Amino acid sequence: MQDVLDFLNANRDQAVEQLAQLLRIPSVSADSAFLPHMTAAAEFVHNALCEAGLDAEIIPTAGHSIVYGEWTKAEGEPTALIYGHYDVQPPDPLDLWTTPAFEPDVRDGCIWARGATDDKGQLWTHVLSVAAWLKAHGSLPVNVKFVIEGEEEVGSNNLDHFLESNKEKLKCDVAVVSDTSQYAPGMPAITYGLRGILACEVTLTGPNRDLHSGVFGGSVINPVNALCGLIGKLHDESGRIQVPGFYDDVKPLTDGERAEFASLPHDEAAYLADLGMSSVWGEHGFTTLERRWARPTCDVNGIFGGYTGEGPKTIVPSKATAKITCRLVPDQDPHALTEALRKFFEQNLPPGISMKFTTAHGGKPSIADLESPYMAAAKSAIEKGFGTAPVMIREGGSIPVVASFDQILGVDTLLLGWGQNSDNLHSPNEHFSIEDFHKGALASACLWSELAAG
Amino acid sequence: MQDVLDFLNANRDQAVEQLAQLLRIPSVSADSAFLPHMTAAAEFVHNALCEAGLDAEIIPTAGHSIVYGEWTKAEGEPTALIYGHYDVQPPDPLDLWTTPAFEPDVRDGCIWARGATDDKGQLWTHVLSVAAWLKAHGSLPVNVKFVIEGEEEVGSNNLDHFLESNKEKLKCDVAVVSDTSQYAPGMPAITYGLRGILACEVTLTGPNRDLHSGVFGGSVINPVNALCGLIGKLHDESGRIQVPGFYDDVKPLTDGERAEFASLPHDEAAYLADLGMSSVWGEHGFTTLERRWARPTCDVNGIFGGYTGEGPKTIVPSKATAKITCRLVPDQDPHALTEALRKFFEQNLPPGISMKFTTAHGGKPSIADLESPYMAAAKSAIEKGFGTAPVMIREGGSIPVVASFDQILGVDTLLLGWGQNSDNLHSPNEHFSIEDFHKGALASACLWSELAAG
């Protein structure tokens, strides 16, 4: 495959120029004023896939179109589904950009533009590698299917329907997504675990109206006090969540994972300084990275009840509400734990109060199989492309598309991060290192042969 | 003194007519559009005191004037300071009145108008009794000083300054106020105890901004969870407040008081039905009346923090605030307990969080000496005027003027209730029983001779 790598090395500048052309299209999905540019971006991507040698099409959805492209002539070989998105965040505030958001500028070893890293630049590494294989070699060692949507920055509302409706067409062995980051410069990362989520809202009602706290206080339950009592019971002194059964399905971190996390550079003092805090807090017995990536949480996101204006008001409030989310880790189940939480509140409810418990969205945690041949292929490909083995990390949030690929297509996702957290994703002066862009393309090119070899 | 009672009985209709004249003046202190009527009401009261035979004057304040009148020729006899107010609540909503708020109507044995009971009608019983003594008898058995303000319904902002500036002029042995209610029809009451109050606001700050709950959740303290934890610790399972020293100065109810309270009609089922609740709640070992009147409380009046809009938002909030008031009973000190509460929060604060604790107004609880000659005189006078001994009750709220009389003038206040809780104070269709109005005047007339006899 040296011919493929040679091709990429030889065409490095052209690759940057092609990316710059895409970055010049202001494909802001959130604002309907940009609609013609969304169409132009989809067409640009479609043309690039065709020129690379793929069968490609633009597929309309209820929102912005999905660009689909495939090359499936590697009979008997695995199929990789490559996901990315051609839409970008709005560029505001415009006056904070050094050079205009949609006039890509190359300086300091980076390309600067909205979408440079999220996700046009990272996505393009895979387009380039596939094109290089087909130009330099005439074929790919595996089958590839590209799904490139235009609504990632506005909630991917039409993606699941597309996946559901095209299960056969999208049949694959593994999904590949480069929309995350390296752990730090020079430390490309595979994000192999994500936390899930459950969300609920609890409203307690005491008296049927706000009462004079002098006349009635002491003789009736106060729903704010009661709600605080419930929430206060959620954690013990050591930060452990007290809902019965909450930890039953938590897959413990392996010694290997803990050692890997511990080996990562993490400056706790800088972390605290950024947050303006004097100390971290969390479940005893775990490090900050472990708490963020691999342990469940139960956070009140918002609370309100009674009088919230200026100064005092002497009432016993009628109602109090808390919005709560729990971040979940493999193999916790959002539905079962929502029910456990509801029961916990119900069983700890003081007399004289009524509870309304409503649930919002939930999402399963996910973890990719660290021992799978796909994971081994990705590690090896990155080591070849970047000259260093990737670090294996998790992330504390959710990436809905990973859950969709798991639940709808039944495949693991390889989250391969080429960008940096400091690339100003979603902020002014977004940029992407040209070196990382190029190494990402090399790693991607290697991935196809590694997957075939696996 | 039969001549005085005869006079009151003979002039019963004229008394109602004089009250109706005062009720026709829409003396709404809250609304500056009513200013001319405030002046008219002060003048009406001033004229009535002069006609009764008192030396009276209208004393300007920074707000509405105070009407002052005195008769101090009973050398060597006690001096009673009679407090009342000539201002009334706004009459809104107007369309709910059967007859207009400022066109007094006599029907069903009551006089209907804004201020009928609160406080023009109740106040007038004392004006009538003093006038009757002076007309029928030529003198009073005690000295009397009237302080009739025009700002009770808007916070009595200028009263304390007036009391402070006129300590010598207002020197007295006991204060008399009829601005409370009977316990029930046919059960005139002396309110001998009031709860005090302390008010504070607690704001906890965790991270310096709202954080993504996926990225950061579990590694930093959540100030809403932490605030709930603190508030949850305020009470134990039996409803006892856990702030160290909180109950140290609580004067226990005597067996006599508990027996008196227990003898009062109290329909717990009706109480709960009115509040829409299935059960009462409070400190174990006490009845509802005891909890409302004679036990301290710690209620959150309002709480807010994080996201309070619709739907979920996955953040770890930066801040959370609770507004808290404690109702206090004799001899708890608001300042000392505010400090105890602050310490309690401080000592239970989890690491990594900062607290801002601000205090608002405080007020001491009060209790009148049940064994004083003034109390004995009031009981006896009510028994003579109403034909039944008064019940001895407390109230759960505060009446600031009682604290002012105690702290500035150094006297107990006799809170003598002639009205009914069902008189629609502050609501449409306020009214006052003409029978209670008359009996109140008789009891007041008796009070002056009983005070002299004591």
C-alpha cells in the first residue's frame, strides 16, 4: 500500500486546497438563510465522492439532504460505514475571527475556517484516503459506505429515520467516525466509551396554594424542604448514589483501563483554575478522569419553587420542581434506572405531599469492544499514520450517532480523533493542524488495509 | 360605670352611623391616587377624638399622618396606649363586591365595607368607649393615649420613628390593640403570643459557569445538589430542626396553655380539605395549633438554580439560591439563631463550594405576661362586654407593632380580637358583625375601669 501513502504525500497541498474549497461554502444548517449553501456543500461532497470513484447520490430527507457514497467491490472483505457531516456551526460572533470564517486561511501550520476540524476537515481525511486507494491502486482492500449528513449541528433529526429505512443498503461491520479529538497534541485517541443518560423532572405539591408561613408554617409539609430532602438523600458522604440497585450493572473499570487513564497527562490545578474552584468533588476512590468518563452521576440541572424574586417573601410554597439527569455508564439501563429513581423518591416521600414524576429523553451508554479486530486495526492504522500508538480514552457525554449505529445497524463505532480540543470547535477562529489533517488521511488509508488484514 | 354602658346601649345606632361615615372615606394607603381621602380620613378621626373630649392632633410623618389624641387627667392611674389604623387595603377586585366597597351597607346583622373590621370598625370600639366615659361620666378611670396611623397596610414604615421620637409623650403602662380576630363566633380572644422571624438567603457557587454535565459531571460539586443536601439536613425524621442550639431558648408550653389550646374547636379534616392535603406534617409530639402558634419552623420560601425553562438541559449549574425564614417562639433570638444557621450551613458545606449568606429582616417573638394585672383586667372586661370569658390564644405570624411597643416603649400589648377570621379581611365583601362591634365597645368601656381597679 506504499503507493497509496505516496499518493497522499505527493498530493498533500492539493488536499488542503480541496478542503479549503469546501470550507468556503458557508453550510450553516441552523439558519435557513444559508439554505442554498447547504445545497452547494452537499453537491460539492457528492462530486468529490464521484470523482474519487464511488457510486454516490444525494438523498433528500425532511430536512437537509444526506450524501451517500459506496464502493463495495471487495468481495468477502469487511464493510466500513464512514459517518461525517457537511454542516457547520454558525460563525458568530463574527468580529472575533482573525480572518473571516468562510475565507479559509493557512497560517501557523493550520487551516483556519468554520468547519476546519468540525467536521469538514476530519471527514475529509477519509474521503482523501479512499480516493487515494482508488487512484493509486485501482481498488480498496475493504468495502466502504459513506453517510454524510447535513444536520449534525441541529440534532440529526432525520438521521435515525434514514438508517431505519436503509438497513440493508447500510449493512456494514463497523462504523468509523472522526468527529472527536486527540487527547492532546501528538496524542491521537480512540474514544471507546461514552456515557448514556436518563432525564426526569420531579414536581412535589404540598398545599394547594402558597400559604402564609406565619399562619400555617410548621403544620404542613413544605414541598421545597421536602424536595431538598429527597435530593439530599441521593448521595452519601462519599459521593455514592443511594438509589437501590443503581450500581448493579456498572461494568467496573479494568486495571488496564485505570492504568491507561492514569498515564494520561491531566493537570488538576489547571482544571480547577479554569473552573474557578478550590477542589474537585466526586465519588470516593476514583480519579477525575475516571469520574468524568466511567462513573455514573446524578445531577440536578435546575430547581425552582416558591418565591424567586428579590428580597424575602414569607410563604410556604405550594410546589417545587427539580430537573435531574443521570449520566450512565456501561451496562446501566436508562429505563430501569429511571424507574428505580422514581421508586426511590416515592419511598422517601414524606406524608402529605404528592409527586409528579415525568421522564424526558434517555440514551444508553456505549462501549466498543477493546478486543475486537476492528479496534486492533484502528490502533495499528493510527500508529502507522501518526507514528505513535493512540491513547484509549472515554468521553463523559453522549454521541447519539454511536447509539444509533449500535441500535439500528448493530455495529460498534470507531471514534478516531484527529483534531484537538483547542481547535475552537463551535467558537471563533476554528482551525485544524495541516499536519494532523495529513496524518489523519494516512491513518485512514492504513485503516482500510488493516481492516482487511484483520 | 353603668351610666357608660347605658350610654353605649342608647347610642348603638348612632355608633354604626358614625362608623359608616368613616367607612365611606376610601382611605387606601397603597395608592397615591387616594391621597386626598387619606387626609380626609385622618381629619375625620381627629375630629371624632376632639368631639369625644380628647386633646388631639394630626402629626405629619414622611408618609401618611398619624392621628394622636390623649386624655391624661386620671392622676396616679395607669395609662393605656390605644393603637389602630385608619388606612385600609385596596378594594380590588371590585366586581366581586355585592355592594360597593366604600358604600357601607347594613344587612344580615353586619356592616359591609372595606375596613369594616380591619381596622376602622375594631378601632372605633375604643373611640366610642372613651367618648362614652367622657360624655356620660365626665372622666375616664385611666389615662388614654391614641396612636392611629395611616400606613399599617403598607408596612408602618414611619411608625417606629414616631415612637422613638416621642417616647416621653407616649409613656404608658400597657398597649391595647384590636386588630386581630375572635377565635370563632362567640369566642372573643386575647392573643397573648406571637412568633418572631429570621430571614436569610443562601447562595452556593460551584463552578464559575454552567458546565456540560456530560463532560464535567461527577468530577465537580453541583451547587443545587449541595444546597439540597444542606436543606435536607435542617430537619430530622421527627420534624425537629437540627441546627445546634436551635431549641435552647424555647420556652416550653405550660400544661395550662396546652389544655387551653386543646379545648379550642379545631376541625383537622376541614383544615386539610381547605389546603387540599391528605395529612398534616410537623414536629412530632405537638398538635396542629401548637405547631402553628408555639413551635419554631424553618421553611424554604423559595429556591432556584440552574435551568428552569421547559424540557431538560444537561448542565451542572454554577449557582443555587434558597430563601429561608424561620418562625421563632419566645424566647428565641433572631440574631443569635441567624448566626447559628449560618454556622450550620458553613460546617456542613461540602468541599469545592463557596457560600454567600445574606440576612434580611428579623423580628423577636413576643409573649404577654399571662399573670399581669393588665391581662386580668382585659379578661374581666371581655367577660363583662361579651358575656363570655375570652379564650387565650397565640398567633403564628408577627405583628410588628407589638414588637415596637415592647422594644421602644417597654410595654406589653393586649391584642383584643372583636372581629372574625371569616370577616373577609383583605378580600371583597369585608364586613363586621354589628353585635360584635357593640360588644367590643362595651368590653372596651369595661377595660378602662378594670385597668384602674387592677
